[in-house]
Amino acid sequence: MATLNLQHIDKIYDNNVQAVFDFNLDVKDGELIVLVGPSGCGKSTTLRMVAGLEDISAGKLLLDGRDITATPAKDRDMAMVFQSYALYGHMTIYENMAFSLTLRKENPNVIHKKVMAAAEILGLTSQLNKKPAQLSGGQRQRVAMGRSIVRNPKVFLFDEPLSNLDAKLRGATRREILLLHKRLRATMLYVTHDQTEALTLADRIVCMSMGHVQQVGTPLELYDSPANVFVASFIGLPPMNFYDVRVSGDKLVGGGFQISLTQEEQHTLRAYQNKEITLGVRPENIVEGPDVPVTVSSNENLGMNTLVHGHIGDSKAASAKISAKLKGWRDYKVGDTASFTFNRKHFFDKETTNAIRGGEG
Amino acid sequence: MTAEERTIQRDRMRFIKNSLSSNLAILGILFNVFYFVSIYKSDVDTYYYNILIGASIVYNLVFMLAVFLSSEGVKNYKRNYSYLLAAIGALQIGRIFIIPMGAHTATTLVGGETVVVMQDGQFIRVLVYLIASAACLLASAVVNYIRCNELEAHLKSLGTQGA
């Protein structure tokens, strides 16, 4: 397999719109990197530049240390799986999977061996004589993956491969991709806007916004130590709650609530005394407690958990909204008063929106 | 070819159409088209071109339909179409002795002069077309028959039913 290095990559279109700004990433051999971000953040553009489907405006792309910035797509030894499958409707599954090798005029017996091996991996052996229209969306996507596998490329590129599937199939196909990665130990670049896919599949996640890389890290790092407000709000479901608070001694004072800081938190915020910061709290880090009075606006029982939505105090302002994911079954009624405590807090600089880490300032 | 390669080649037949047989059958149609176009060029007014050629037109239509259907059949390794193609191929040989041979030996009066209905050049040309057509159809039938047997044996060895 292969290593991939993206060095200071920019993408500027002819109309001077810049889609990607100074993208840097070192992909290790056999690593599964997920590019995640909202629509229009430049993740697909980045993937297409890696594939050779878009020109790189500035920067370098290295595959196994070899500069392939100007190499045509067909010579890059990469295989791409598209959201729309891109299968040939008039060909059987076997012919679809064999097509790229047939074009290369490989020995038919070799092609057969590779197609059968890929079909075995993907559980498509019994479908090989069918046409794509006879298969489900998940099976079609597996065929698209099979077409990539037979080529034995150095890098696999996935462009939102699960977006066309329903929720159940998406989960199943996601697990198949994960198994495939474990089995092939292939270097993979995967683009998605779905944070669940990113968190479950990735060895490392690249979170993007407006063409800029916001954070690169393991799923746990992005979840537990988001670099800024954007990453904190994008990763996690339900999303993190944010409040403007003032650091006042050993307390944080917000609109309608006041919470105590631990010694460690005070140390982290020592440079922000009497300043306003942004407090972030994940819904799953909220428990019932004495600190924050909440007026409940909805109560959603999910079985193991209950999602409680409401407003802090009596305020109806959007900035006072709160979502808490409480363990167990709760039965709050609309208008009930509850009281919560924040177990784990994230602090962000109000001006830069960057995370405030211990040891800073 | 090693035994393993042979096995792989047979296994491929489960997923690859029998294009060779199918294409040979289509080629058989093509040569037949050349044949009857060459026949109809003659402007000699004899019974060959009034009765037999009328029948020939009907036969050619049936021929093309049957061979085209057979070409699709052999593409999917259907053995029965081998028999049909072999029979049609044999008929193509038989046709040599109807119009071409008859017209080549018959004479007619043109401008008060007795001439052969089908001259040597035209006769040889249509003969070549008919023989080529027959050869293609017979080859298609034989190739399909052999492949059907191989595929059947391979499927039996795999313990599966049908291709």
C-alpha cells in the first residue's frame, strides 16, 4: 500500500473562488482518513484533487514520496468509489468488476481470479450474473467497491459512498467498509458529511470548514478535545451546548446560572479572569444537579437515555437553550422545572473561538 | 495450458457470454446477405428468378430470424440452439444445389444468343458466400456444443444447478 502527503494544497477556481486553503496532511500506510465537514467545505474538492480529477492550484501531492501533483488521474494508481456508484447498467456485475482490467488488456484468467476474490470478500459471488438494476443500493455500492478492489490500487478514495443508502443499509455498509479496511489494510481517504461515519470509521479525522482544516486527530481527540467552537459543534450528536459566560474568581457566571470551577479549570482559565469566554457542554455531560435551573420544553425518551430540551431559567432566548442527554428514563412534562449540573466543560476563547487549554495564557 | 488455467477458463464461462458462437452466427447471417444480394443482381428472366427467388426471399427472412435468435441462444450456452444452427448450416450447403447450381447449368436466350443464366464469376462468388455462411453456422454450433458440455461438467463438479 502507500503513504500520501498533501503539502500546502490550494484550490482556486478560474473565477478566483478559493475552495481549499493550505491543506496539509500526512496519511500513513494503511490508514483510514475521513474528511468531514458541512456541504461546501472543500472536502470533496480535496479528494478530487488527490484523485487527479481536479487540478491542484498550489502545493504538492506526494504518493510514496513521489510527486504526483501533475500526474494524470489514470496514472495515479488510485481507485475512487462514488456516491452514485457509477456502474454500467448494461453490464453484469462480473463485467462491471472486470471492466477496468479488461481495458488494461490483462489476462482473462487473471481478471477472473481477481474478480472472484473481490466478490468473495464483498459477498457478491451469487450476484455476479445480475445487472446493477437487479441489486439493492447497498449491493451496488459493494460492486463499486469491488471494482476498486480488483485494481489493487495504492490508495482507495471514497466520495460520500453511503449517502444514497437508507439508514439501515448505511449502517451495514459502513461496517462492511470497516471490515474491508481491516482485511486489506489499505490506505483510504473517505469523504463524508456524516459525523457518525467519521467517528466510527476513521483512524484519524480531518474536520474542514470553509476550505480550511479545522482539526486533524483521532475520533476521540476531536470529540474530547475539539480545537475550536466549529469542531465542538460539528462533532457530537446532539450538538454541544454553548453559553457566553464570565470567569469570576472560582466561578463561571452565565445568564441565569452560576457554576463552580475545579482547581484544574481555574488554572486553565487563569488568563481569562473577569473576561467573557464561551462555555461548551455536551448534552451527555449534563446530569441532574443543583447548578443550572432549566424550564423543560420537550422530553424525548430513547430507551436507555432521555433527551431533555429546555431553556435556562425563564429565558426564551436562543442563547439560553439547553439539550441534556440524561441516563435512564425520565418523564419531564413541558413547563416543568429541572436542575442540572455540568460534568465536563469545554472552554473557548470568545474572540478566536479556539479552545482554551490548560497551560495556555 | 495448465490444469488450473483450464479450470479457471471453464469457471469464467459461468459469467462470460459465449461471444464466439454468437459472433460466428451473426457472421453467418452477413455472408447470407452477401449471397442473396448477389443473386438478386441478375436481370435474366427465367423461372429461377421468378419462382425460386421468390421462395428464396421468404427463406432468407426466416433464416435471418432463426439465426439471430440462435445467436442469442448460444450466447447463453443453450445447447439446443447448436442443433438448430447445425441444421441451418447444412441447409446452406444444400442451397448450393438449388439456385446457384441450377442457374449455373441453365441457359437462356439473350438477344437471340443462348447464354448461361449464372456466369462463372457470379457462380463462384455466391458459392463462396454460401459456403462461408454455412461454415460460420456450423462452427458456431460446434463451439457452443463443446462449451455447453464443458460448462455442464464444470457446474456438476461445483455441485451447482444452472449457469
